[in-house]
Amino acid sequence: MKKIIFIGKNSCGKTSLCQLMKGEEVRDKKTQTIEIYEDIIDTPGQYIEDICYYGALIITAAEVEIIALVQEYGDMFGKIPPAFGATFGRKVIGIITKMDKALENSKCNKDILEVEKQLILAGAEKIFKVSIFSENSIKILEENINSNCRKNTI
């Protein structure tokens, strides 16, 4: 069984997270199809942006323990519908990516709270804030994923 599937709109950082978690160098890459790795599934952004692909997400997620709903910092118009996470019958976490951008914004707390609210409404039980430039934030995310998969709790 796979540990986690990343679901989020185009360019929110899903593939970069996958690359970091697999120990690869982060490079720009547009995910065109569902990509399945040993413990991770990366999905194209179109699969959350177009309701016609929801069935593919549901079928693919049958092989995972954790659903990760990914939304980038500053995205006030996320495409993840309310209660979407409940569709899967799995543990659901929210990941706010590109947190390095928050340092550039004087009203960042308000923006972070808005993205958190959207992820919670979508079904996230716990929220992680990460940046590909912060090894510590990625390490915390990985540790939680690994321990939660072993314990089967969030």
C-alpha cells in the first residue's frame, strides 16, 4: 500500500514535494499523468481542477493511507471543494506549500489562516506548512507521514 497521494491544483508544489521526499533534486516538471512511486502518488493539477477527473482520483487513492490536499501559500481561490477529503474514507492532511513567500508579505498571518480554513473545510484533519527551501519543514512532514502510517492515526 502507498503511504500518501498528493492532490492539488497546477503549480502548487506537489511534484516538488515528491522529488524532495524521494531524495531527488527539485526541478521544474509538469506532471501530465498520475505518477506512482514506491510510497507516493503524484497527481496532475487538472485532476482537482476538472470534476471529470474526480473518479480517477478516488480510484487511485484506494491504494494509499493518507490523502494530502495541497494548496500553496497565497492561493485564496483553491480548487479543492468543501468536504472533498471525506470522499476517500482515508486520513486527510492539508499541506500549505511555498511558505517562503510568507516572509515577503506583511499580512501573511491573515493569508495563512485563509488557506488553512479552506483546507479544513475540504476535510484536512491536520495542516503542515512547508517550503522546499526549509529542510526542517519537509522533515517534520515526512516524520508525521511515516509515524502516522505506522500508527494508523493522525
